[in-house]
Amino acid sequence: MNKGQTVRQDEQATTGANVAQHGNTPVGNIPVKAPLEVIAASLRRERGRAGLSLTQVARRAGIAKSTLSQLESGAGNPSLETLWALCVALDAPFSRLLDAPRPHIQVIRADEGPAVSSGQADYRVTLLAACPPSARRDVYRVAAEPGHQHASEPHMPGVVEHVVLSTGRALVGVADEPVELHPGDYIAYPAEIPHVFQALEPGTWAVLVSEHT
């Protein structure tokens, strides 16, 4: 750090108060965390995401390490400038410090979801989770009944299917050598060659993950 560069002192974490310290005021039946608690948790989370130490972040932001340590513990009262400098150091948008991203939770009940039925067997698949841009897999729920075998043509090269049988019994795997599965059994096989799924008991269910390698 250049001698002429002013380092924000610890007092900015305890004076120059710009973040209101409200109590845990409930909204409806949901307790609201005080802003400093939210900021502290956000700083810890973002620093962990960036894989940086206290020293590294403090140096990048031009603040004292002790200041950052105080802020991450929920002490002090940082200025807007200090928080902005930390956002730059962490490569995180300012809003993320005050309004942490909420986890995306999706629930699909047993009788819900977009389903497609086979024309050759009593076999139905329901898409549970489509492949996001950062991943290469799809998740399906399979419901099948005894009768005709569901035969699949080869998929794209490199596709692997993973199947966990939930209920019933089924022959699953590559067409030349399918394996009989029981509840709790797992099988993985290359889907770039012909493969089959044949229910052996009524009410056969399974989870299928199609992995694109």
C-alpha cells in the first residue's frame, strides 16, 4: 500500500455510523434480523465464496484487518464507502450484503410435474429437474407397470443414465444384459447404446438421472 493511500481506520466500524441498528422486529410471524447481522453473515459468506482470507480482503478493500474482523462478527457500524469497497474486493453486488440470496427450493408432489407416456409400454416419465446452464444432467421420475418392455434407442455419445429403484421390481440397463433391480438398488449404464426398462411388479417407481458427460 502506498504511504499516501489512506487506510480506513477501525473507528469507521464503530463511528461514522451509517447503518441503522434496528432490533429483531417481527414482520408478521417472521423475525427480521438487524442489518448488522445480515451484513456480517453476508461478508462471511461472500468471503468464503471467493476463497479469500481476512487479510486478503482487507488489503483489497483498503481497510484494517481488525475492521473486517469486527464487521464479520456483527460489531461496529460501517460507512457506505467501507461496504462498497468490500463489495469491490469480494466481486459481489452491493445488494447482496443487505439482501442475501435465498435458497431456491422446489417441491414436486408425486402426482405433479410434466409427464410423458411411452407408446410401446405402460411407462411414464416426469421431468423433475431440467439441466441448468452450469450442469449437464436431467432428473426424471419413472412410473411403470408390468407388460411390454420400454426400449430406448441410443442417445447422444457420452450420455450415462443412473437409476435408483424406489418401489416394485424392474429389469433395467443395456438391452443385451438388463439387471433386475429391487427397491433401493442402483444401476448406471451407458445410454449411447440401446437400453431398456421393464417393470416386473405393479406400481414400479424409479428415479432416473440422465448425465451428459
